[in-house]
Amino acid sequence: MDYLNTLLFGIYPFIALTVFVVGSLIRYDRDQYTWRTGSSQLLEKKQLRVGSYLFHIGVIAILAGHFVGLLTPKWVWHAIGVSAATKQLMAMSIGGLFGIICFIGLTILVKRRLTNPRIRATTSRMDLTILLMLYAQLILGLISIVVSTGHLDGAEMLKLMTWAQSIVTLDGTTAAAAIANVHIIFKLHIFLGMTLFLLFPFSRLVHVWSVPVQYFRRNYQVVRARPTREV
């Protein structure tokens, strides 16, 4: 069991993240024509607009919360007067709010993808796999909030923080040991998250790298009326 825990949570994350980075670079270099969202907006717009809007608001907030919450060192939280218990309550409330928003949006997108014949016909196996994996991952995340109500002291959350920060510092042994005894829901959530990173370069998720950040820094476009000639 210790070996399996080390394999899944001390070794597998490095494999998944390596494929995530290297695979994305290779795909961008060799298959730029496939670097797109594959939007089905022309086939149906109303559900896509609502579902996509809610999903993206929720998932961006969730990812930002995971990044800040898991990777900020414990001493920083202590320095600003936030205890482990308080931080856990913050994570549960804020994460729960945006998790529900994301869940509603993703439910609309899943229903749209599965029930609209024209959209289903243009859906690849990878599209459907990623969509259902995201759905399962989101459900696990929401369930983990319920599980967290059973230990509001923040101790289990500190273990997850230790795992994430140990992965960043390339210490797989400490990472695996840190979450050896956490609830199975958290382990499933982590494993499925790493698997999404593994499949990322082979799916349409690569469009995440193409967020038009430069759009917000571009110069204003000056439009002038064409002068009319006097006859």
C-alpha cells in the first residue's frame, strides 16, 4: 500500500506535469492548426453562451483559489493572522460558491453536448472524455467540501498544502507521505486532477494557453471618417 501511495502521489504527478509541459510545447510546435477551441457555437448558441459563461467564471476562480491556497506557505498565512481553521472555512465557503456556479455551467454544457444530435455528431472521443472527467472532478471537489465539515481544524488541509508544495520543490517522498492518511475523496480528486494534466496536450484544452492577454494592453484603434470630396 505504501508503494502504491508513493507511485500515485509521489511519482505520477511528476510524470503528468512533465507530459503537460513538454506535450504542450511539442503540439504547439508541430500541430498549430489543431490549437483551437473547436467551438460549436454555429450549431447552437443559447445554451453554450450561458453554460460557458458560468463554467469559465467558476473554473477560473477555483483554479486561482487552489493555486493560492495550496502553494502559499503556512508561515505567510500565520503572518497575516489567518489560522488553518479559518483558512479552511474560507476555502470551503468561497470554493463552494464558485464550485456551484461552475457545476451549473458544466451541467448545461454536458447536457448540450450529449442531447443535441448535431453537436454530438461533431464530438470526438477525447472531447467527451475530457468533459466527463471535468464533470467528475468538479463533483469530487464539491463532495470534498462536505467531507471537510468533519474536520474543521484544518489539519487535513495542511497535509494537502504540504503535498502540493513538495511537488513544486520536487520532493516526491515528502509529498506521498504527507497525504498517505487523508480521506479517499481527496486522493481521488488529486489523482483525477493529475490525469487531466496528463491528457491536456492531447485535447482541445490547449486553447487555455492562448488567452488573449495582450488584448488588454493593446493601443486603442483610431477610426476616422473618410473625408468627402467636394464636387
